[in-house]
Amino acid sequence: MLAIADQAMALHRAGRFADAAVHYRQILALKSDLPVILNNLGHALAEMGSLDAAVETYRRSLALDRRNVETLCNLAVALAELGRLDQAEAKLRRAIAIKPDCAGAHNNLGQILKERGCFAEAARAMEKAIALAPSTTSYYENLGAVRRFNAADPYVAALEALAEQADRLGDKDRMHLNFALAKARENDGDCDGAFAQLSAGNRLKRKLIGYDEARELDRLRRTQSVFDADFISSRGGGGDASAVPIFIVGMPRSGTTLIEQILASHPQVFGAGELGFFEQAVDAVRGTLPGAPAFPELAPALAEEHFYALGRHYVDKLRERAPNAARITDKMPGNFIFAGLIQLALPRATIIHAVRDPLDTCVSCFGVHFTRGQPQTYDLAELGRYYRHYRSLMAHWRRVLPPGRIFEMRYEELVADTEAVTRRLLDHCGLAWDPRCLDFHRTERPVRTASAMQVRKPIYTSSIGRWRRYEKFLAPLQAELERSTVPTEGGDGCA
């Protein structure tokens, strides 16, 4: 059993979570009352996206060792991912009561409080984490997301001191240090210094992640090939008839969180945040078809009953978040790739496309260390290429889907005339006008994105044209954005 445990841990450290889970289950089949193994299995399941199973497994572990702070913190993270913030906060406060000097628990509590909009309390929790672990650079980065750093800030002095010893830090710690210092530099108006730190942080992040750019861009191109106009028209008329879902798609940092916050301020709408449910529904349907290829080639293998099953699976999962809501938003930006499949599986669902100036969008992406996903954002040239392919696919959807099927909401227009654009948005969603949508910044709801602070402020214009601060550094991005994307057969390119 010890040999199996060693192998499981090696697989876990290598990020091979599914293989590690197999080994953990083998151990538990021999001896079921091992809280450490249950905790590790729960973590592997969470990394695989099986959050409900992870929660159940963590709870089994805690039943055997109720005061295990690591497991309490892991359970809290999984509960937060499921949107159960009350439970997550309770677990973290319990962990802190058991071990007041657990820096990670204070940091995680700060993250929960940030998502709730309790920024002052969040900052205090993160400051406590730093006091307990002053060399953990990620805590400074998190603190910088809820309070403004400036040159006189003692935390900036601490970051500078850590920077002087950067050669002693691992890549992850240096990366967090760079992103935290970038925030401080920009706040002081030192755009050159900010971009230097961003560039260093992004290089380290890109080194640490696995992103197969060729494979991802080819997937976007192949989606156009599969979902041509004939394919869409020949398979229409089925799917699930639910009008509950409102999909908000587009590039990250294009205004998706703001759009959701506006809609969630309407009494008939529940804002569910970024959900992976549609892709999970696609995988579930694929699992019923042995030997079926992955998306997008999966689509031609689907019959009418499969489109219905896909839509029903998605709506059932969505309903779990808000059983009584008339409409529920899902602002997973990357769902733009599924627009054709959404049309066939959920023909009455609403699709909103958030659009923002390409350079502002990409610079904003480059300036954010995403907690998960978005691997295309850590290199300017890769980011530009991805944006071109995204833009080409959205142009394709406008050609092959029914006219007006996707509502394009432009950030700059929303900022310039918030009420007029909001009225058009609500009308497209079939919602009556409600003035609370203009006071979206007062709406109390969890926001689990990098825009958590911004959407709790009234509309402002300072983000428009932000890219100009860094214009002299953006040649790789601009060169890619200005290139033409080679069209798929029957399509057209984009400049």
C-alpha cells in the first residue's frame, strides 16, 4: 500500500490527477478510514472539475479527522467554486479558530470576502496572512486586488525587499511578486516600470502552464468548418425549449462581468457567474456515444435526441444554482466557441456577446493574473493570434446563425449611454425595464472574477483607451491583430 501511495503522490505532483485518483481509490479499497488519502483524493477530484464529488470526499475525511485544517481549507475552496460562499466562509472561520496562525486560511477568507464585496474586511484578512507569512508573494498580489498600493505603502517596501532577493525565489513566487509590483507601479503612474513587471510575470506564468497554441487555434478554425450554414439549418427545430439561460460570451476583460452585474440587478435574473456546465454537458452527451470524436467533430454525430439531452443536462445543472429564478446568466466567456451548438441545443436561450476595443481588451488581459484558465493571455503575440481567431469565429456566427440571434453589447457604447444600451439589453432578453439595473453597483451578490471591485462602482470611463499608456510596448500584439486570418472554406477573413 505504501508503494501505491508513493506513486499516487508522484502522479498528483505531476498534475496527473485522474491517474492519481485511481491510485487513491485503490488504497481506500484496502483501507477506507485514511483521512489523508481522502483529502488527497478530494483535491484530485477538485482539480479534475468534479467538485460535488470532491466536497463529499473532503467531508468523509473530516468525519475521521474533524480538526484537520488543511482539509477544512480545501473543502472551503471547493464550496466556493460551487457558489456556496456561506458554507465556505464558515469552514474557513472554523479552520482559523482551530489554528489562528494558518496564513492560508486567512488568505482564503480574504478571497471569499472580496467576492462578497466586503473589501475592507478582505484586506484585513489578507494583511493577517502576510503578517503570518511575509515571504509568500501571492498574498501581496491578492491584497493588491482589494486595496490600492502606492510608493509609501509598507507592503510595497516589503515587495521591494523581496525583489532584491528574487534569485532565491521559485518561479511561482517571482511571478506573484511581478504581478503585485506591476499593480504598485501603475498606481504610481510608472507605466514603464509596470509593464516591465507585467512582462516578467507573464513570461514566468507562460513557462509554468501547458498551452498548445496550434491545437487551440485549429479548434477554433475547425468549429467554423463544422458549423456551416447548411449544418445549422438542417438540424434546427429541436433542442430543449427552456428560455432560462442567458449566455454572456466574448473575450475575458471585455465587459462580461459588468453585463452580468447589470442583468443580475433585475429581480427576475440570477447571476450565476462563470460556469463550466455547457462544456460538461457536451462531454456528458459524448459519453453516451462510444467512440465519438471530441467537439467540434462531435456535432455531426449528434441526432435530435442528443441536442435535446445536451440542453436538458445544461438547464438542470443551471437550475441547481437558482431553482426559482426566471432567468439565469452564465458568463463563461469561452462559451463563444459553442454558439452554434447552443443554437441547436437551446434555441430559446439568449446569447450576449461582450465587445470592447481589441487593444484595450488584450492589454487588460495581459495585466491580469487569472486564477484559472485563459492560457492564451500570457504572451502578447499569442494573445493577438487568439483574438484574431476569436474575432473570425464570432463573424462566422453572425453569418450562419439567424439574424439578431446574438446581441452584441459594446463596452464603449454602454459607458457612453448606459441607460439606452441597458434598455436594449433588457429588451433583447425579454425583460421589462427596471431602474435597479442602472444602480448595478449597489447589487449585493458574489462576484468571482478579476472585475469584482470594478462592478461595485458606478460606470466610469478611465478604462477606455488604457492601452495607450503602454503603446510603445505593444508591437507584437498590434502586428498580430492587424494580420488577416486565413478563412475556412466558404468564409471570409478578418483584418
